[in-house]
Amino acid sequence: MPRTLGRVRRKPRIPPSPLPQRRGVDPVRIRLPHQGDWATARAYLVDRLAAGDGVIDAMIGDGLVLREDGRPLTAEEPYVPGTFLWFHRELPHEEPVPFPVGVVYRDEHIVVADKPHFLATTPRGSHVAETALARLRRELELPELGAAHRLDRLTAGLVLFTVRPEERGAYQTLFRDRLIGKEYEAVAPYDAGLPLPRTVSSRILKERGVMAAREVAGEPNAVSGIGLVEHRDGLGRYRLAPRTGQTHQLRVHMSALGVPILGDPLYPVVTGPVPAGDFRRPLQLLARRLEFTDPVTGRAHRFVSGRTLEAWTSYETWSGRGAGDQ
């Protein structure tokens, strides 16, 4: 039976940005879509960016929107499908997170950072320059540094970054294909009647615009190994091993077991988001260990966070302090 060969659509070549980073943050890149009836590129930007009255015209008038050849876009320039445009968005005001990002390991391929609580991993929403990625780009002078995965802003611990953009996919595959060993530590209430260790499996749904994820009926998509390391004074120190990577997975599973992680503003009851500048009582969840075989060099890596969870080492300080580091 003859086969019909369809055309393979290749991804467009993305030219280098004509704009440098700003405080470790990349400029916004837009590609004009192939379908549309806009007369000018300006009309498309006004229609799609929802930037407010006069904002796009002011940016174009000031020469802040650039084409791939570095030439400023003009208001009359016709709409050409596939054209790339770049500009910097105004960085939002951000409350500085007063805790350093530790570097556990660095070579020519990867950087393993030890992220503090309250610092986002990558630019997102109102957290842009005050992120681990932007900070490390500035501090290590590595403008092409990228994140192979991310931790929640409220979670501390190990994050893997890649130095070379062309190698990022190889490291991201470790997480996608579950070829990386991950171990977390948490402090939560102790329940003598809860049999541990155990494996928790459920289906977790995280809806866009809704802060908390929830468990729903259906085929499990989230699997976590949960064990108790030790307990005292009504608290337990737990070892958590996620086998999948759903949003808030460990927090959801611990809450479902009746032992929600201390300091959690979402589970079991939504009390957040945590106000900007409020660094009291951080979520007691730490990405303690990463272990993998480097897909580029073949080296066996095992990294351990040097951070501690304060609710375990000094519950009184954690529960009553005004600010401080981990």
C-alpha cells in the first residue's frame, strides 16, 4: 500500500536577540503569526498585548521595539507573517528576597544551586528579576544560563541549571523520563496512627488561575513515596520521594494524609498568597538531594542541600520570628 508523505513543518530558526538582558532577564520575543489580517505590525501588538492605551505607540515612538536586524520598528511598517520582534517589558517592583542563592556545584555544563525559600526559580508573573535564574545570571556572569526544572517559590533546595542552551534539552529529559533521583525533606505534624513508609498515588488537577491543586477521580498521575525519619514533640521529620512531577504534588499528598507540611498557605486550607516581604514561617519543605548520571559527560552526580528546616531545629524561632534566613 503506497504511503503518502506529508510535508514536515520545521521549527523556524530563531535569530539572536538584538537586545541584551536587563538584570538577568531576557527581552520579550514575539513572532508575528502566519494567519491574521492586521495591516501593520503595530496593529497586531496593540490588539494582542493589551498593554494599555498609548503604551505600544510610546514604545515604538521611543525606538524600544526592535526587529531581528536591530532596526527599531516603525508605526507604519507592514505586517509580515513570521517576523520576530523584541522589546523589554517594564520590570515590576519586587520586594528583595534577603537570602542568598548558594552554589553547590558548577562546571562548564551545569550549575546546581541551593535555592532559599520565597525566591522563585524562573521569571513568572510578578517575580522577574528577583528569581534564582536572574540572580545567578548576574552573579555568575552566565547570561545563557537556563533552568532544567523548577521548584515552587516557597520550597527551598536544589535546582539544576544548564550553562549551554544547546544542552538544556538533554538535562530536561532526565526529569521527563524519571532518570533523576529526587529526595525531599519536610516537617509536619506527627500522627502515630499513620502507617509509614507508604506510596501515595492519586490524580492531581491544577487549574490555571486557581492557587491550589486538588485530587480528582481518574487514572493516577502523581506518585510519592513518604517515610518518617524521626519524631518529637508532636512533629515529624519526613523523607519524601516524588516519582512524578505534578504541581504541588508533595504538598497535596501530605495534606491528604492528614499531616500537612508546616507553613503551607494552600493546604489543607487556602490562606495565601504569602504577602510580598513576609518572610516569616517559610514552608517547611526542602529539596534535599539530586542524583543522576550526567547525559553530556557521563559523570555520576549526587548533590545534597546544606540547608536545614527551622521548624525542626528550632520550632520556637520558626513559629514566632519576624524575618530571617534558612
